[in-house]
Amino acid sequence: MTPPTRIPFPVVDEVSRHCLQEEEPETVHIEVHLPGRLDAARLRKAFAEALHRHPRILMREAPGGRYRRRYEWELTAEPDVEVVTFPEPGPNSLRDARTRALVEAPPLSLSPPIRLEVVEGAGPAEGSEATDMVGLHPPFKGRGELRDQPPPARTRNTTVLFLTINHTALDGPACLRILATAAEIYGGKDNSPAPAPTRAPDTPEQPEAPSNWSRPARVAQGTPENSPGNGLLVTELPLPHRPKGSPYTVNDQLMVTTALTIAHWNREHGAHPRPLRITMPVDDRPRDTTMPIGNGTRLVEVPFSPDELKRTDDDMPAFLRRTAQRTRALKSLTRPQLGHGASLLTAPVTPVTWRAALTRGLRRAAAPWTSTTLLSNIGRIPYPLDFGEEAGRAHAVWFSAPARMPRGLTVTTASTAGRLHLALRWSRALLSHGDGTHLRDLFEHYLHTTEVAP
């Protein structure tokens, strides 16, 4: 019998594996809302076929000795577990599925390290599907409705897909590619990615920016909760208007919005002004079936000085242009996913357990220099996610990224059907559900202020 193929952990996977914590699991949650129902047997068959079309996802952590030099992934011919489950419908099934996505990471020891829960009949009885907050206890319900327009009507035939990913092994865009393949197999509809927006090539300027050597601001502590783990808020907002020919993108508007939101929050909580640094994942992978499966994004940090965050409405066009120059320049740089230091730290010259201890120690020591927050903008969902006539096409897709301390807050955005889908996720050691609601309100306000004339 041929032994299974083994692949050494890439740098991102190893660093994440070293720093796992039971209190705040490293999960990515993807939530896809469909207007109709899915057939259980047909979906299981389609998803199993999608896994085989992208065999790199069929992996588990290989066992190894104490003094091994590497962690390794072991590729399997078949899944070790049933990936697709249909929880019993109930009045809180939507909230409970979100909670599981935050607190229960798929184990690395079983292939594949993902799970797909199908929540059926998630209708109006659970409140607005697009504005709910979850955690380890019932969600805070105050000020939870959309103000700009009421949520679209939902029927009891709706279905919500919850894809939960162990982030040590995989990222959100890779697993969305798997789901798009499953949708195409299930519904027989073309789920090819839409072409990426074309922009005129340019040589990015090297803009003035605050130094990355100064300690960045932290998100000020709100009202922490006694229970460990993450809290989550998801909401649906209008896409920000951007005049035709603007020198900035929606991503730049979201970056400015995030910076102004945190600056406002910190002022309210009496924090001393400090530069902000916002981590931004950059993903250069193709979106078609050749997309490499795994953790494929590289991280860059976008800086903001305290002075430029004390803006007026007249300053906004210039602020957006400066931010666009910074993001373009950072995206154009060629560098390892986590920087050169991480590559040296994971070189297999000592036993992996020694490197794990060193990595955790350095992480604690570097905590004050960790970026303020992470903004992960998936952008326009590139796939229709069309499951055929009965289930229909996705009308809302949310992602959320882990929010461990010392950042303690992540902002994840995506757009579907002309709407912006925002997820705020936070560490309970830093913020409460009421704090999340206030941050959502601030984000909505500042997003509107970026809608300026050129």
C-alpha cells in the first residue's frame, strides 16, 4: 500500500500551529444565504466531488516525534469525517450555528479541516438575518435593525450555509473556491469567476507615511466580558458611492472608514493618540479552478498618523488619495507572506517544539508592536454561488477572521448583489456585544463620509 503524500507546513501554517489557543480558536467563518432549499443527499455528493476536484484540501496533520524538524500535512484519498451536516432546525438555529463557527474549530487531525453546516428555514422568526450578534450566550438585541432601509423579506424556505475553517490549514478565499465548485456540480449552473476589474497599470508612488517603527495604537478596552472567546456582529449596508474616475477604490474607502472608526472609539475612551497600523491581506491567486488551496494571502500594514485622523469633511478627498497611494505601493511590493523574519523563524534547523516555544515567546514580546486591527476586504464575491432553480443564487455572503488579542478586533467585508456585508469580530477580553453595536454604528457613519465628490 502506497503511503500517503506528505507536505511540510508552509510558514503561515507553522506559525499559526505554534500559537494555537483553546480559548480563542483560529477559525474563519463563511456564511452564505440562499433563497431556497437544498437536497441533503445531492449536496453531500456535490461537496464530496468538489473536495476531490481540489485534492489539496483533503489533508490532516501527520503524526510525528517530539524531535521532528517539521510539521507535515498528510494528504488523504477520502475525507475522514462527514463534512456536510444538517443541524436540527429550531428557533435559534442561525445564532447557534454562528456560535459554533466561533468556538469549535474543525480538528487538524481529521481530513479535511473544514465543516459545512446547512441551516434550513432561517426566516424572520430569528430577527433580521443581516443584523445579529452572537457569542456564547443569547445575542444583544438592542439597536440591531438597519437604519437606511429595512432588511429584505425572508421566507421559511431560505437556507444558510455555514462553512467553518481551521485557519491553521486554510483561508476563506480558498474555501469559497471549493464552495463555488460544489455549487456548479449541484446546480449545473456555470459558477466561473467574474473577470477581475481592469485598472490602468501605473507605477505606484512612494507616499509619505508614518514610520512603522513606532508602537501603534491599540483598540481601547470597552466593557470586557467574563467568558473567553470571540463575539461577532454581522450587518448589511449600502455599498459606498464612488464617483466615476476616482483615484481610489472601495477598499481604500473601507480602509479610511476603519481607521476613523477606531480613532473615534479611542478618543471616546480617553486613549492617548498614537499612529494606527491596519493589517491588510493581499491575495494574488487566480480565482478559477487552478487556484492554489491553502493559506495564500500575504499581509501588509497600512499606517495612519494621529494628525491625519483629525480630519474634516474638506480633507476627505486628499485623505482617500493618500490612502490609495499607500495601499497601491504596499500591494506592489514583493515580500514573503509574513515577512522575512517569519521565514527565518520557521527554518527547519532545530526541532519543531523548540521553534514553537521561541515563536510563542517572541509573539508575547512583540505584542505592543502588533498592528492595531485587521481589515480583510474580500471585495465583490467573484462567483455567482448559484445552486440551481430550487436553491437559487446567494444574496448575502459574510466572512469573519479570528480576533485574538493583542489586536482583539477584526473587520471583514464582502459585497454581493450590490450590498456590503460587514462582519465585526472581537475578543471578549476587550469588548462586549454593546461595544460591537457602537463600533458598527461608527463604521456606518464614517463609511458615509467617504462618499465625496472628486
